[in-house]
Amino acid sequence: MTVSDKYLDDLLREIVSIRADGHCEFPGCNITDCDPHHWFSKRTNLAIKYDYFCAINLCSSHHTGSLLSAHLSPVAFRQAIIRAGVRTEEWAQEVHRRASQIITVDEQTFRQEWKEKLLAELKRLGARGWRK
């Protein structure tokens, strides 16, 4: 059975949201309408495409819309979340290390492996209702 990008993106979104208690993780923001932001581009980097460790839950303003957003001001954004203790410099370095990995597996095997990892993490977090 084929594992779709949408299914894996939905699993990732759920994990990142649960981990952030459903709120934007930018310091002082309590907006609940959020999406996961990848520290590096997810579409072109298989190493971190579904890696929840590398994602942060953001509202649209802090993701792409405000002057201090992850996309428009990545350096200032990184400094703000590290200074506020949302993430650490070690986290940013680990994301960079993971993003530098080379993936040499076929796409369906890759998706199946991530499906298993994401479902295991949801189970660990106590999420219910995800179809296998």
C-alpha cells in the first residue's frame, strides 16, 4: 500500500501540535491555528522532510507573515526562539546535522519507514485515532 505525502504531513502536523500544546511556539504567541515549520526546506530535503524533531509549530504570522517570521527573517527568528528558550543552539546545530544527511533509499521505503516512526511517536505522546 502506498503511503502518501498528505498522510505523513498530517501525522507530522499532529505530533508538532501536540508537542506545542496546540499553540504557536513563538515567544508570547498563543494563537492555535498553526502549521509545522521546518528549519530547512522540507520539500527538497528528504533527511528532515518528516522529522518532527526539526519542526516548530507556528501561526501564519510567525511562519511567513510578519517581519519577525521564520521565512522573512530567519536569523532574527532563530535568535528570538533561542533567546526565549523555545529551542536551543544545540537544537539548531542538530537540525543542521540531520539536514546534511544523504538519503539513499527508494521513496516508498522512505515513506513507510517514516510512517512507522511517526505513528510510534504519536503513540508515545498518547494520541488516539490515527489509522494505520
